[in-house]
Amino acid sequence: MIALYIIGGILLLLIILLIIPVGIRIKYDKEFSLYITAGFIKYRVIPGRQKKIKISDYSEKKMRRKAEKARRKEEKKAKKKKPETTEKKEKKDSVLVSRLKNFDTAPDMIEQLYDMLLIVSDRFAKRLTVKIFRLDAIIGSDNAAKTAILFGGAMSLASCLSAFLDQHMNVKKRRGATINIAPDFLAEKPVVYADVSMTVRLGGMFTFLFEIRSVIREIINLMQEDKTNG
């Protein structure tokens, strides 16, 4: 009976892990911030946390330890370093590089890479959830006519981007979110405020890798050494 409880607990833990959404959250408000998220956990990557300077870290004992650690590290590096040989083995190109260098096979290779990229992006985009918390742009410049032109271009770009996201991704606008593009004829430069997250469930990632297994096999074959170039 205890074994069944243990197995059930393990299965429950696996199910929870597979449904946890993981991803990134990007914020921009005068400075750029990047977070890695997993469920309700959020860890800031950029800007990194500043290390607090302590006087105790510069004591004679600790400084001696650091110097000794650095010396041992250098010794290990010197031991691992292989002696230079006069004869260098010629490195052969991979199948991918070889075909891209060849003018006859390059167009077909580029087309094949493009097709693979479309398959990967399409499969991945279906599992990606985009959440918008804030997306505001104030368009301004040093000239009123230029501001009007930039505003028209920004509106066109936003319309195309919105249509693309709605078609290929699961886009959610969070409660209280603001999405706005407005001109400011008194501002000297454009200002952008953004708070967007992109997440995917771990279970969805495993399904995604299973769906593109044929593409992965093709990429592995292309990265192998070309046997025909010498």
C-alpha cells in the first residue's frame, strides 16, 4: 500500500511539473528588465543583483585563500593544456556548411532551412502564451511632420503585429492592461513602456519536441562531417 502511495505521489508530482508554465517576462520603463518565470516564481536576470561589499571579505585570511585558490586553478589549467603539435589535422566542414559554400547546392539548402524554420516556429508558436500587462508607445521627434509619419508607420506595424499574434499565438490581455500608441508633438524622441510575458508549459515543450523529431534528425545529419569533401 505504501508503494502505491509513493508511485501516486511521484505521478502527481510529474503531472504538476508538466502543467507548470515556464517562460520569460520583459519589462521596459526607462530601463530594461528580464525575468525568468516558473509558475508563481519569478527570478530577475537583468539587471543582475549588485553584490554587497563587506569589509570582512577583504581580511588577510580570506585574501590569502583567494590567492591560493587562483594559484591552484592556474596549475590545473596548465596541466590540462595539451602540448602544441606541429601537424594540425585539417578540420572538415559539416554537411550544412559544405552545401552552403557550394553555389549549386546553396539555394536548395537555404530553402530547406527556411522550411524547417517555418515548421519549428509554427509548432512552437501554437504552444506559446503571450500575456500583455502594458504596451504603450509615445511617438515624438524634433519635427511635427516627422512625428506624424512615424505615428502612421507605428500604427501600421502594430496592426500587422497584432494580426500575426492573434493568428499564430495565444495572446491574452491582462485585466487593467493598457495598449496605446499616441503622438506627442512636443516630445523630442519616442518613448516606449512595455510589460510582456511569454510562457509555455513543460508538457507542451515535450509534445513540441516529439512533433519536430524529424526536423531534429535532419539538423543532426546536416551538422555531421561531410564525407564527400575530401
